[in-house]
Amino acid sequence: MSFWGDFLTRLSAGTLTTLELLSITIPLSIILGILIGVLRVYGGRLGSALANFYVFIFRGFPLLVTMMIMFFGLADVGIMLEPFWAASAAIILCSSAYQSEYVKTAILSIGKGQSLAARALGMNRFQEIAYVIMPQALRTALPGITNEILYMILYSSLAYVIGVSEIFASAMTMNSIWVRPGEIFGTIALVYLSMTTTASTVFKEIENRLRIPGFEGAR
Amino acid sequence: MSNLQVLAKYLPYIFDGSLWSLGLVGAGLGIGFAIGVLMSLGQVYGNPLIRKIVDAYTWFFRGTPLLVQLFLFHWSVFPAIGLRTTALETSMLVLGMRSGAYQSQIFRGSIESIEEGQVLAAKALGLSFWQQSLYVVLPQALRKAVPQLSNEYSIILKDSAVCFVLGVMEIMTRTRYVTIATGIALIPYLIAGALYIALTYLGAKAFDMVYSRIRIQGLVTG
Amino acid sequence: MTAAGEVLRVENLRKRFGKEEVLKGISFKVDRGEVKVIMGPSGAGKSTLLKCIDLLIPPDEGSIWLEGVELTSPGINVNQYRRKIGFVFQEFNLFHHLTAIGNVMLGLTKVRKLPKNEARELAEEALLRVHIGRDLWDKYPAQLSGGQKQRVAIARALAMEPSIMLYDEPTSALDPQLTGEVLQVIKELAESGMTSVIVTHEVGFALEVADELMIMFDGEIIERGNPSEVIYSPESDSAKVFFKKVLRLGGVGR
């Protein structure tokens, strides 16, 4: 098989795996990040302490360390995760910690008057958070959340280290067979560039669509 | 000797990796600082061509994974321009170029946050462009950027773990050797994680100290 | 026991922030259809008093009765009664992420649990009552003038069909030329029989709408009665000084 034919086959398989990885980790890390962010602000003593500890650990550990723990470390205590799921777990733990940071900051930026007005209408705590605070906080947090997604696209490449055959792994295999690093890693760079560029264009469009007068200052 | 005892014996070996990791971070921050300052000036004050070049540079380094950058430069770009670098040198240079892209964004923001009047006043005194930058703009902009540089430090520190793929003898590489030697993985990696948190904390403290030293009363920090 | 027609009764209300006692035992009652105006220098505790009545700030001592129910009794579901008290803030506090009509509908759909179409009808009605026309219904708060914002905020409270409206300096955050439209709306509501307690600095307005005027000073009600008597011939020295200043600034005199 020709170099480019071989590359294309491996690359498309790798790309598929990367997209699969991202389609699982992106939504889950956002959901978990929102929950943890809410817990950090409204969780009371215990809830916020637990959530803060979670963030302390998973923001403090390099993603690579968390990934090694999920794959090699947990095996020590009898938990054997497939590379794909170990990588997914590590990415979700790490990114949700970062996501929660944006969510928390956004919640704290909402003025006290909003909460007073909600309570004056007779809303309970849950209604106040769900209908008044979060719709505003999530708009404010959106640029941070999408920025973290761009990082997730880049850092998903670390899954190669524990044997997930994603994009970067396909490059490593190619290079061990053909040893043409310039073409191989250059092409891979272009693949990632096109992914991040497309994603950031889409996010800008989403941010524009969701824009509300009065929230420009928040970004 | 049990595996745990062997592990205990290896702990100093892992800890010594801190120096290598910090070396990577120091080089990355330093090289990145030089690149970042120049490029931020280019982006704010440069002509359209310079701005295009800076944009392309940041687009590349912020849009590709560190992993790809390390291999691309180590096996292709550096050899092509006649640089025969060791794994450590490649890692330092790549971390630096990469951080330069991020730092240029940081400095650009802080330069743009300086009021126009400052530059006008400098021009009115007859200072040249480089004098304006050196004596008026940068002293203010760099001070404002310190908190974000502290953040950049913790990012490069965590990124430096990736350099283990080239075999640089930093924390991760050593931890991996230990897991192979002892057959224990969970505890060594938890120790490595704790080590990164400790280094992050120490670095943040150092930046705080620097910041309180050089902060100017009344200069609002962004 | 509740006197006939009594909507709100406040008894011996006390509140302290740290060392400072902000409310030193306030008592008064408001009958159905009555309009009470509270005036006094800033820092007198007027805003704290209103927020305590709505339990937005928990009082330290004393009791609050709304239509015969003691809100300050333990174990009561505060939210159930808060919706019967319309509260208008000095800073409007419109929900930034919702349109004018969205702001008015939120309490109806989420707290009163009305179906959307019913909520919308009530919201439209309330907005029209405060003279917010159809063209403004889908505007976001950031697109409205201060006077429009405050009128939407009044509509938001009004739509809940409250037993009483509390206005906390409703025009203090507005440019002078915009206060008129808001005061006009409050006056119309008062004249239509809406029971109200209004904290304001507008002397002319107080003279026009108040059934009773209360003067607060340093956490206490130092004077109360017929508005023009209280304003033009106050008994206490503090009230005299206060009105001398206010009348000169406001330019309302005989």
C-alpha cells in the first residue's frame, strides 16, 4: 500500500476514535462541571468542601497522571478499565474540575438583587437557582466552557499514552512503519488545527445566537 | 524486601525529578516570556503583515496538542534546520514556543488595558517606539500580567509531564520507571500527583511574593 | 386577632446589624386600600424595615402579620406568603436574561404554577396597567430605560395579585425626568385601591397619595399622621431639620 493510502486508512480510524472519545467526554464533563460548580457555591459546608477537594485534586494533577491512575493505578486494586474508558474517565474528571471553575465564578458574578427579586416573588431556593441564577450564570460561563472544550480536543491526544488508538496513535504507528516524521506529524498537526478551528468557529456562532442584550459585558 | 519497601527506596528518585520538571518550566516560562513580549507588541502596534504572522503563530501553537508539537519539532523541524537537540532541549524549546503563544495573548490584553493617555504622554515627551514600550507600556503591562503568569506557570508545570514521551528525566518518566521496577502503579502516581500539587502551590506562593514586591499602589490590576 | 380590613400588622420589629440597632421596635398596621408613606433621612432603616416585612432580611424580634397569619411564627412556609407581598426594589432587579414579559411571567408560571397561556394573559394585563405597550414586551432589560424597567418591575409584582405592595424608594435610582412616569403608575394603582407601603423622598408625591405619613429616624418612627400636618408642622426637632432640607431641595412649598 502507498504511504498516503496507508496514512489515510489509519488516520480516519484514529479520527473516528478521537471523535467517539470527545462525544462522550464533552457532554459528561460539562454536566458534571455544572453540578460541581453549583455544589461549590450552594452545597453547604460538607457539599462545598467535598466539591472543592475534587477540584483541588483533579485540577492539581496533570491529566496524564490522572490517566495513568485510571489505567495502571486502578488495576492495583482490581479495577481493570479498557484504555478507552480509562481515558474517558480521566478526561471527564479533569475537565469537569476546570468547567466547575467557570461555572462557580459565573454564579458568584450574579448580583445579589437577582436573588432578592426571586425570593420576593415567593420562589424557593431551588426555583431561584434553576430559573433565575443558572440561566444567567451559564450564559456568563459559556465562553469559558467552550474554551475548555477546545482544550479537550487537544488533550484527548494523551489517550495515546495508555493505548487508545486515536489520531495521535495512528501517527505513531505510521511513523514506526514509514519513518517520515515531517509529513506524518505535519499532517496530524493540520488535522488538529482543522478540528480546533472548526470548533471555535461553531462556538462563536453559538455564542452569537445565545447573545442577549445586557450580557455583552459579561464576556 | 517487599514491593512497598522497594517503593520507599525509590521515593527520592521520583522527588529528584522535580528539579528536571522545574527546569522545563523555568525554560518554558523564560523563552515564552521573550517570545510573548515581542509578539504582543507586534500584535498591538505592528503593521498588518506582522500581525498576520503573530496570528498564524498563535493559531498553530494554541491549535495543536503539545504531544504533536514535541514530535514534529524533535524529529522533523529541528533536524531540518540543522538543530540537533537532545530530548531535554527540544522539550524546553517547544514548551517555550508554546507558552510564547499563550503569553502573547496575556500581554496583549494587559497592554490594551493601559489607557491611551500613557502612550500619548510618552509620545509627547519625544520617546521613540522602543522607549515608549520599554519605559512606559511594558512596566505597567507586565505588572498587571503577573497573576496570569502565575496561572501560566501552573499550566506549563502540568504540561511538562507530557515531555515524558521523549524520555526527559522529569517526574513522570521517573514515576513510570518506578512503577515498572516495583509492579505498583497506584501509589507512585498518587505521589507524583501530590508532588505536582505541591510544586503548583509553591510556585503560586513565589508569584504572590513577586507580585506584592512589584505592585504599584493605585495601579488597578486587571 | 385581626381587625376587619387589616392587611398588614407589624409589632415591635427589631433588627440589629452587628453592634448597630437598625430597627428599634417598629409597630404599625395597614388597612385594606390604605396607602402608607414612610420618609426619613438615609440610614434611618426604612429599606431594612421593608425587607424585614417581606422576610428578605430576617428580623431579630417582633412579629409580622399578613391578613391574620403570623409570618414570623416558626415553621411557616415563607414563600407561600411572599408571593402575596409585591416588592418593588430601588434597583429594579429585573431578571437580566428574560424579556419584559418573561420577567412578569416567571413568578406566574413557576410560583403560582399557572399554565403558560394564562400566565401570558395576566402578564399582558399587568404590563398594560403600568403603561408598558406591546412594542416593549419582547425587549430585554438592557434595552429599556430606567423608568420602563421600574414599571416592568412593578408589573412583575402586580401580576402575582398581591394583597399589598411594598415600594422601596422606587424612583431613587432614576434620572429626575423619568421619576414622573413611575410615580404616576404607583399613584394610579394606589387610587385603584391597592394597599401600599411606599418609602420615598418625593414630598409632593407623598402629599398626594399618602393616607398616613410616617417619619423614620434612627430606627424609630418619630412622627406619624396626616401628611400635610407632618410635613409642614412636624413636632420633633429631627423631623423639622429633615423636612427643612428636603423641602428646600425638592422645591415643594406653600
